[in-house]
Amino acid sequence: MDAFTKPIGATATSTTHFPRPTREEAEAAVRTLIAWAGDDPTREGLLETPGRVARAYGEFFAGYEQDAKQTLAKTFKEVGGYDDIVLVKDIPFNSHCEHHMVPFIGKAHIAYLPHDGVVGLSKLARLVEVFARRLQTQENLTAQIIDAINEHLGPRGAAVMLEAEHMCMSMRGVHAHGASTITHRFTGVFAEDRIEQDRFFAMLRR
């Protein structure tokens, strides 16, 4: 599926389609950027760089061809009546800032209160990858993750927190090395009950 996500405001799984350039066109664009940066794209060390960059972009932005609904499709109902918080913390991720196309790297913490079964724990990490491997803002990434959980799992409540360092701040501009950006969002019981929010933060500190 050749698709690119809609801007902020789109639903968690909606996409809009644009014509995708050919591999040759993509590699030509890389050669143009190399020349614009001030180097010679025909010199030995750079001859194969356009192809490598195109392949790397295929990996960096693989999320455009992945589907959150499919990732969360399989749930398990035989959980011995368990209905308390399910938390997966410290999920590593890397994404790319949509403003400068440079990485931001961090970790995600996801919790939910099951309603009708649970999803495999690895699927929550895969869900982060679905949206992280796209051009993003951290705020939008946070919203997309929790919206997908609500849409496809229907929990009684969900909580998502992301912590990341943005290379657009540390490598350029203000050069604020080590600065961490934190975003979080609560829905359902977590949004309504401060005690549940406190439990979430307490579990993260353990």
C-alpha cells in the first residue's frame, strides 16, 4: 500500500494516497541534495549513497505501509478475570521530525484497563512502530497511539506517555543537547480519575 498519513487531525488509522515517486526519482533527489550541500555526488564515496538512502528511507518510513487495526486485531479473553492495569513501559522508538526530517529518539509507556480481553504485549511495541516510522511530531505520535488503542481495543481507559530527545534541537538551532520532551494523554477512566493517573505514574517509577 503506497500511502502517506494525513496531517494532525486525521483518525488513528486513516490514510490519504499520493502518487509515490519511482526509486530512480528518489535517488536523483538525493544526488541533488548532495550537490546542494556542497559535495560531488559523482565521487567514489558518494556514488552508491543515493541507493543506500532510498533503502534506508524504506526502513525509516515503513509505518506508512503498516496498519494499526491489523496490529491489534488478535486479543486474548482467557485471562483469569484480570481487569487491572496492563502497562508496558520503556518501549524504545525512533521517529523523524516532520519539520526538519531529522530523528527524535526516545521511549514510550503504554497502559490500559482491559474491557473485553487483552492484546499480546509485543503488539503494543509494534503499534508504536506503526506510527513512529512516519514523519511525525511527538504530540501527534502520542495521540495516534492512544487513539488506535481506544478504537481497536475498546478499553475502559488508556494512558500513553512518550519521552524523547529531538535532534532538531540538539544538532541544530539551539543545540540543546540532552533536552527531553515529555508528552502524555489519558482517556476513559485514566482521564476521569486522578487516582488512576497517580497509579500509572507510580508504576512508571518502579
